[in-house]
Amino acid sequence: MTSGLWHLVLSGVWTTLQLLVLGALLATAVSFAVGMARTHRLWIVRFVAGVYTEVFRGTSTLIMIFWVFFVLPLAFGWQLVPMWAGTLALGLTYGAYGAEIVRGALNSVDPAQREGGIALGFTPWQRMRKILLPQAVPEMIPSFSNLLVELLKGTALVSVMGMGDLAFSGNLVRLALQQSAEIYAYVLLIYFVIAFTLTRLMRLLEHRLKVRAGKAPQARVFVPQPVGGGVS
């Protein structure tokens, strides 16, 4: 490929990374807000959070992008730039999946921990911040790692808006060179490298959080055994 075509691909990688970071930040905020709301003591809060989760988990991400970018301008008269439209659609959709991860992790904390917080006179927010979240967050990391990779792959859907992400740029290069196998092999490799890096970073984060919460696996200590029978 020429330098100009490589520049096009690298520009697509940069756009994909921006979408990934912005979408992940929004999805994380939505995940914790809605996930904690799913465990709220008031039924109306749990109901509203549950409706949001079911709606966004039960709809297509591609159709959500169409709604945000093409339908909302007709309904409300304002237009989002493609980057923010993609971020909003991806963040809200994957945030619904993340909310179930948060809810499940919070519910997996030993009930005795909640009771201990009540006995100490902690408010619900203090129990959440000081007792529940420090124990639940390390358990969320493996599932969030998978969700982050899914979000990375979902960024390719924004090409329907004409955004120059990695998938869109790769297709332009393919049309220019008429070399489908080689170009898409490069694109697959780039996605794999990004996903592999993400999983390793999340694994490192999981280890550090478990160490901080006192849940890190203990190293095995080898104790040499005496050779032969006892001393006569």
C-alpha cells in the first residue's frame, strides 16, 4: 500500500480508538448508575432501571445508531455529529449489558456484609461505597473485559453513518486496491491487537483490585520433606 492509503488506515484506527474510549466511559457510567439502581430499596427505581435495561438489551445496536443519527434529528430538529451519535448509541446499548454485570456482582456480596454496615450505622450510600463496591468491583472485571471487546467490535457499525473508522477505511482501501484478502487480513489483525491489549490491561486491573481488596490468591510455599525415614 502507498503511504496515503496507510495514512487512511491509521486515521481509521484513531477514530475507532476514540469511539472505544468515549463509548466505554459512557457505558461504564451507565452500567454503575443503572446497576446500582437495580438493587435500590424503592421498587419504582428498580422498575425504571429494569425497563431501561430490557429495552436497550433487546434492541439492535445498528438500529439504535440509525435512531440516534437519522431519526432523532427529524423528531427534535437537532443533529449530532457522527462521533457523538456513535458514542451515545454504543454507550447506552452496552451500558445496559454492563448494568446486569454490576447488579449481579452487588447481589453476590455476602448479605452479612450489608448487615454489618447497617449495624455500624452506615447510610445506604456509605454501605455501597465502603463495603459493597470494593468487594464487588473485582468480580466485575472479567465480564467487563468481555464487554469491552464486544464494544470494540461494535464500533464497526458506525460506518453506516459514513464515519472513517477502521472498518470504513479498510473498505475504502480495498476498493482502491481491489485486494480484499490482504486488506481485510490487516484489518482483522489490527482489531485483534487492540482486543488483546485490552484484555491484558483488564487482567492487570483485576489483579490489582483483588490485591487491594485482600482477595489475591496466595502464593504456594514449598516446604521440603525429609528424605528417608525418621532419625532412630
